[in-house]
Amino acid sequence: MHRIRAYHAVLVVLAVAAYTTGEMGLVHAWLGYAVSVVLVGRVLWAVTGVPQLGLMRFYPHFAGLKLGNAMTHPAISRTLLLGIAICLIGVSGTGIAMDRGRAVGLAAGAAVALAVAKDSTDKRGGSAQAKGHGERDAEEGPLSEIHELLANLLVGLVVLHVVYLLLFKWPLARFMLFVDGSKR
């Protein structure tokens, strides 16, 4: 369980850093790729590791949910975890799709082709508005809107997750915050 706590801490730091650097271009992209690597590592860990850390951990089971135990039933935390996971995967996927590998140097050939296309447009008298149109689409198009929506939804779900743990799962919250009371 200490490994899951360390994984959680790394994911939190990277995700918060990626969110706060949303307007910083390359820094934001690199942090986004780092979040993606951590997510892929978590999926591999879930598939190959112990069953308690498997993917079923994210699937909410509503059996036994009653009014008397509604706030402490595992379905609530699992539903929040599932929402957070979906948002993280969606934000990472849309970010990678928008970047197209430019931040990690995988799109070098595409950058040269784009520069050649821009140059030929300039020579034919293309408008200034047409220049860089492909780049603006990736940064301001519908994919960008989905990316931003998922990022903001992620923040809301994380706030609910933290509040829920602090109010109803205090021992687990203490453990995840490295305040588990054990002597070291």
C-alpha cells in the first residue's frame, strides 16, 4: 500500500503542475506527457500486480447501499475514482492529440512539411490569416475545448474526492497524506 501512496503523490504533483501551467506551452506539454506515463504505468501495474490494485477497484458496486450507510459505502469513493480516471485519461488523450508529438520531438518531419507548406502559401500570396492555421486549430479548436472541459471537471471531482475522504474516510485520508502515525 505504500507504493500506491507514492504513485498517488507523484500523480497529484504532476497533474496539479500540468493544470497550473496550462498556458505555458512546452512545460505544460511535458508535464502532460509525464502524467500519461504515470497513467500507463498504473494500468500496467493494475493488470500485472496484486488483485487489490486491479482495474475493478475503479468499478463502483452498489450492492448493500442503503440510506444508513450511503456516505461511507465504497460505491461513492469508487464512483469518484472512476470519474477522476476517465477525466485524467481524457485530458491526457486530448493533450497528446493536440500536441501530435511536437513537445517530445516526434513531429520533426511534420514541422518541416508545415514550414514548407507555409512558405509555398506565402509565395503564392496567401493571406496572413491562413498562415499557421493548422497550429491554431490544434490550440483553439474543439479538441482544445474538450481538453479544457475535462481538466476543469477533473478539478471538481478531485475536490469532491478530497472532501469526501476528509469527512468520511479520515483514516484513509491520513494514510494517503503520509500522516499514518507510524514511527520511522
